[in-house]
Amino acid sequence: MLSQTCGFPYRARLHGHVTLVATPDYRLEHCPPGHYASVFVARVDDPRNNLTAFAEGRFAYNERLSQSGWAAPATHAANCGFSFVNTCSTGSHAASALAVAEGRADLCALDAQSWRLIQAHDSVAKRLRVIDRTTPTPALPYITASGTDPDRLRRALAEAIDALSNGDRDKLGLYGIVVLPPEAYLQVPTPSPPPA
């Protein structure tokens, strides 16, 4: 009845096969409602201070169809004049953060919501620092089966989030929903897949 996907697979594979319901609002810093960005994270003891200094470094990404872990950072790097060529796939944002902290990678990109949760709940965050961030894009959309009327699901989502206590909203980082058109996702650039 209801699922949530990443924006990249929504535009690359699911659009036209599912119905867009709504987008969560995480109230992330530097992001409009219903949007998120990726933060580039390096080790605290790494002396490099800007993204281009990591152009030859090992870049860890969670998975090749991730907007925040691959597409947004690859697009951002291209806008800075380079491509990540030394890459490794980790399977999750938490695993990417750990790969950087342990020195198996030099840099990774985490969605700002995941980074906020890692900072709150994982001591690995103390070994990492943000060096840059991407342009915000629409956050991970809630979807339903094609042909399903999304209005009832939107109302149920909004009511469920409204019913949360302030403390639970803060713990989840979930404050409401916004309704974005499919075009908001479809116009986001899609880079080439990672080399590894």
C-alpha cells in the first residue's frame, strides 16, 4: 500500500510504474521543505580541506542507485571539474562512514538526515568531519501502486506525523510531508554510474 524509495530509482526506474504520494520534511539545515542534501565527510585528521583535494582519493558510496550517496556527489564533483574514479561500494551510509573512519576510504557522501542520525547515535561521527555539501534535491518520496489515489495516504501520513510527540518527531527528524510534482524528481541530473 505504501513504500518509500530514493529519488534516483524513482526517476530512473519507478516513475510511470508507481504513484508519487508525498515527500517527508526533515527540516534540514540549508534545505527547503521536502528537500535534503548530501554532506561530504572525511576523517577529522585528514589535512585536505576542500573537495577538489579529494579528486584522486578513494570515494565510498552506499549503492549505485543512491541519490545522496552517488548521484548528487558525482554531479557536485563534475561541477567542480572532476570525477570520482577510485570508488568502492559499501552497501549503506553507515558502512560508508565507517569505511572513511577506518581509513579504507578517504571520503564519502551521506544524506544530511542519515548524518544527523549518525551524529546522534554512532560514536564513529567523532572521527569524521564535513568538508562540503551538495545542492539540495527532493527527499526520498513515499510511493504507492500505480493507479492508487494518493490523497487518502497523504492524509494518513500527515495525521500520523502530527500525532507524534515533539520528542518523537525530533528523534526521527520527521516533521511533516510536502507534495512535490514528479517533475521535481525527474529534472534532477543523473550521472554516469560509478566505476566500481
